[in-house]
Amino acid sequence: MSRNFTSSVALVVILSFAACARFALAAAVSVSPSVGPPSTSATASGSGFTAGETVNLVFDVSAAGSATADASGTFTKTVLIPRNAQPGSHSIQATGQSSGLSASAPFMVRTNWASFKNGFSRVGVNPFENTIDKTNAKFVTFAWEGILADLVDFSSPAVVNGVVYVGSFDGKLYAFSANGCAPQTSCQPLWTGATGNDITSSPAVANGVVYIGSADHRLYAFPAKGCGNATCASLWTGRIGGAILQSSPLVASGVVYVGAYDSKLYAFAAAGCGTSTCNPLWTGATGGHVTSSPAIANGVVYVGSEDGKLNAFSAAGCGASTCSALWTGQAGSAVFESGPAVANGVVYIGSFDGNLSAFNAGGCGQLSCPPLWRGTTSGIITGSPSVANGVVYIGSDNLLYAFKAAGCGSSTCTHLWLGQPDGSQAAIVSAPTIANGLVYVSENNGMVMVFNASGCGSSLCLPLTQLFTQNEPIVSSSPTVVNGTVYFGSANQQVPPIGRLYVFKRSR
């Protein structure tokens, strides 16, 4: 009995030792960040490998470099996520070449579009899109729709961390899963946030907070993850002297900027003020109603006003509660809704007289500056310009205009090419979106048009494809193109509740 007992103990010890040895030899790898767009530089950190061995790294099936494990069997290595990595789940695998030990960690390829026209300078570009292109745009088809109580008018979707946010004319902010609700094609919101009046402003998402303006004279801040209930209260509101209409908030360096109908630009602390209602840090005075969305570049915030001016303010304010513009640009006539875009030291903005005006972003050394050049159109401009690859795109009446961003060497320039819909004509009041060689623009004829961003080799171009609403002509919501998906707001007047978030994806 004693001998058997001793043998049993010895066997347990041996098995335990073997288990510990196997545990000690277990390799592990982690990746930080674990979510990001294509071209992200991620750090892979491994442990449990053999000291001094070469560890090969693979992204899915493609080589991603190698590292040498140190004396403790650990390593770190920067891995560049491939430019052509498609949206969705991927893996980074590490394999020791001497030990044969292997471990993997997930990486989610996902791009965010955090605010109207996607970025501080409001150029309207998604540089990471790699799914929809000129060869397959015709295969982009309806995928699902989000149900809202009323029309989505002007409010353009923001897509951040797997959630899409959009405002509605019923005065609510809506949050949907960005992936929809398959197998259903009509999806209910994850949650809503109520304001006191219409929303035609677009949401901006930053640091876990969604900001949106309302016609009830308030800027609202909601928790981006919701509150665990179907309806969420705001974290705080900003007190405004007039309605926030089409002006959409922009968050930069801890400050939220938004324009209002009382002829002011407002700047609030993005973190709030510790109470439920906050006063602005400062306001910028303009000479006309502000329905333009601000843009920021190099410490200057730009916004248009209905007195026909582009206003340039110091983004840091002026040390007083009310600030004057550093300089103004003479846009020619009223700036209705058109928001500035800043690219390569030039600010572009449209005006009601049908002109696209280009100003030196640094001003002209005077308080009032003329444009560097103007691009003429045959209609009126209320939409915002977008800029990519040396071209400025802007809608005027029922046409999309493409101008050379550097101008033409003259004070007045003509377009490179025009885009028009195939079928019924209506006003373009949205901002174009540029992604992967395509230009997307909404038109109030019930569609989003998709053009080749390079034109078509002639002066007048038709779309490569057109994405249609159901039973609603108004499409003033600018399209958001991200993760191989096109989002825009509108309605379906024949199926109540009528509000719609339309979502399109490539079918093949």
C-alpha cells in the first residue's frame, strides 16, 4: 500500500510538472490598438516564446514582419494593417520559428466618420474606403433601413465604433447599430435622445459623447453608448441665443463649435461645465444668420454667414466673452447653409449667387479680404464644397460642379466637368462625399448619385449608379461612406412612421 501510494504521488508530481511545463511554454500575443482603419500602425506584443528565437507575424495570410524574442521570451513589433484590408474581423498570428509555438489576436478593421464631412477641415473625404470602387459601384444595393418618426432633413449620419447616429425633424437623435438588424431589413433604434424642437443639424461624436444642435436654442450632449434605456437624457445642454439649424457641431481640442441663427458662432467646453445647462466659453459675432457648419485649420475656425461673408476667428477665442473675426472674406452674396472646407492653405465656400469662392486661409493682411478666385455656376449654391486630389466639388441647382482646386490663373474660373442625374432633375443642397475614386452626392429627386471622381472624359457626366429612396424626393442629408457602406437620411411617406435612414452595401 505504501509503495502504491508513493508511486501515485510520484505520478501526480510528474503530471503536474508536465502540465506546468506546457503552461510555461504557452505563447500569447496581444495587439494594440485592436480596432482601426486600414493602414493603422498596431503594436503586437508576444510572450511565452523561446529566448532568442525569430517570431514571424502574419496578418490573415499575408506576412507582416518578424521579431526576435528576448531572454524572457517576449517581443514587441509594429504591424502595419494592409491598405486593402476589408472591414470586419481579422487576425494577427505570431509563430516561433524554433519552438513552433503559435498564438493569435483579433484585429477589427473599422473606420469612423465622426462628424459632418468627416474631420476638422470639413473636406468630405474618407481616405480609407477600399470596398466600393469604380468597378463595382453598380452593384451597390439597398441593405437595410433605420426607422425614425419623421423626415431626416439635412442631418447627415455619423458612424463611430459600430453605431450610426442621425437627427430627425421630430427633434430626436437616433442611434442604430451600424451593421443593421439582420435578418430583418427594417431596424429600430438602439436608443433615442430627445430635444425640444426640430433637428436639421448633423451629429458629432468625440470622446464618448454625441453633440447635436436643435432649433430649440440648445446644443445637446448625449452619452455615445446610450444610457441602458430606449430614451436617454442629455448629459448637458449648451445655452444658445438662437436656433441651431443646418449648422453642425465640430469638436476640436476640447471645444465644441457651432453656429446659430442669432448671427453668432458659439464655443463650448466639450466636457460641459459641471451643471445641466452651460454657457459658452465665448461667442464670435457675425453680420448675419449662421446656418453654415464651422471648419478648423491651424488654430483658426471658419464659418459662413448670411451677410455674404466667410468669417475667420481664433479657435482659442480672444480672452473676452464676445470675439470679433480676425478677418472676413467677401463671398459675394448670402451664405445659406454652405460650410467652408479647408485644403492646402485655401478655404472654399459657396454662396447664393452661384459662386464658389476660394480664399487664402491665412487672410490677406487686412480685415476684409477678396477671394483668390471664384468658380461660377449657372444656379444657386446652398450646399457645402468638398475637396480631394486637387479638385473641389460642389452642387449648384441640379448639377454637380468640379473645379480645379488651385484655380485657373484668373479671378474667375470655369468648371472641369459637370455631373447630372440620369432622370428627373432637382436641387442639390447636400455636400459631396469623396471615397476611393468616387463622388457621392444627394439630390432632392429621391436619390444619391455616384460619379467617377475623375469625370468621364467629357464636359457632362452621368452617374455610374444611383441609390434611390422609397416614396420621398427630399434627400438633403449628405451621404456618409464608410466601411463599404453608404448611409443617408430621408423618408418614406407611404409607410409610417415615415423617417428613414437608408443604408446601401455592395452586393457582389
